[in-house]
Amino acid sequence: MTSIDVEELVAIDVHTHAEVSSKGHSSLDEDLHDASSAYFKVEGKRKPTLQETAAYYRERKMAAVIFTVDAESATGTAPVPNEEVAEAAAANADVLIPFASIDPFRGRAGVKQARRLVEEYGVKGFKFHPSIQGFFPNDRSVAYDLYEVIEETGAIALFHTGQTGIGAGVPGGGGIRLKYSNPLHVDDVAADFPHLKIILAHPSFPWQDEALAVATHKPGVHIDLSGWSPKYFPPQLVQYANTLLKDKVLFGSDFPVLTPDRWLADFEKLSIKDEVKPKILKENAARLLGLTKP
């Protein structure tokens, strides 16, 4: 259970990664890990521990949603254990909000695990990375049973959308296919699960307009702004964030590959209305995560 004092927070970062377990295990192999570090021009420690991440956000008076990515079927690499992420969040409940990730190809075992993580560990949402996990989000035979549990328990489904820095620069992109992360595939999920709370992660290049269309059309769909410096945001994203989607756009950094310090510094230079900034930085996320009343 979180003990977050929303009033005292500067911001809520809805997109951070648990990069390494307590045993030093990473959920990415070293080639993909090193390539992503080069792609993002990472500054600072690339593999902070869960405790270091908590201390980092506490120092900045921010809260952070944190998760691993389980793509073991596609990559052969086991994730940082969801239970470890949730336990670290429980131990740092003033700053960390636990999400989980379950490889959709785990089938019934994954569905059982999802329910257990919500009911026993207080997990608030689930991260999907279709390109790395190798599935279309609207493939009924793969992930729909998982979505049913997520919707039923009131948790959130967060989908990577658009291009990914994972595999960038590696021959063949490390075998990672971008087609899976077109946000229009998530439109089907939002239609089939009308009460499912969904976040489309990142400016969805090259499908930014598609993401904006889905978020304006489907009430349960939100957009996080992680993975890009705000100075590179497409103009239509800024326009919608200021207007039609001002209550559905969320601050996210993609820590540790992009720090909130860098993101916020560039965000201050963006043409966002003064009355919209607190919505993006904190209020929209607090409401979606159930930290404040709707």
C-alpha cells in the first residue's frame, strides 16, 4: 500500500525501469543494454538498484511508477522479478508505485500471476512492450485473458508505443520488430475492454497522430510523455496536451535512460499553458493511480 503525500510532491513520474535485481541480474542482455545506452546517450548510472532509485526520487520530492519488462519468451532473458519490484515499492511506499510485467506468452500461468501480484503485492498496473515481447496487443489468442484480469482488478495496462531504442543500432535491430507497437492495435484493446485503464507510452513516432486519435476517442486511454526530451515533441502532441488531452497526458521520463532532471528542464521551455502544467506533472497521474479522488 502506498503512503504517498500527493500535496508534497513536485511530480509523479509514471514511467521508470527496474534495470537490475538484487542479485545483479538485468532483464536485457548486454548487447541490447549497451546499444540502448548509446542510443539514449545515458548520463549517470545505467543500472541503479531499486533502493537507489527510491532515494533518487525521494531527494527530488517525486514519486515514480516502476516496473521491469518480462520478454523471456522472445529474448531468453529472465526479467527482474516482479515480486522484488513490488517488495521494494512497499519498503519505499512514500515514493515508489509498483507496476509489473508479464510475458503474454506465459498463458494461464501469467494470468494467475497477474491476479496474485495485484491481490497479494499491491501492484497497480502492468507494462507491455509489444516490440520486445513480439506480439500484437490486439491478438485475442495471446493477451486477452491477461487484460481481463487487469480490467477486473482495476489495474492499469501500460503499452510501449512507437519506435524503441532497444535494439537500435544492433544488426537487424536485434530482431525487434517495430510493427507490433503501432498504437492502433491498442485501439482494439480499448474497444474490447471499455473499462480498462490504458496508458500509451511515449510520443508514438512514427504513429503520433494515431496515438492522439485513440486517446481522444477512447475515454480510458491516456498518453505518457516518456522516452523523449520535450524539446523534440511533435507540435501536434503539444497542441493536444494543451487542449483536448490536457486531462489525459502524463509526465514520464524513462529513467534511468532519460532522467527527470533533464526532462523537466526541457519541459519548462515548452509552450505548455500554466494551468495545464500541474495536470501533466502530477494531477492527472494522481487521479489515474487512485492517489486522489476522481
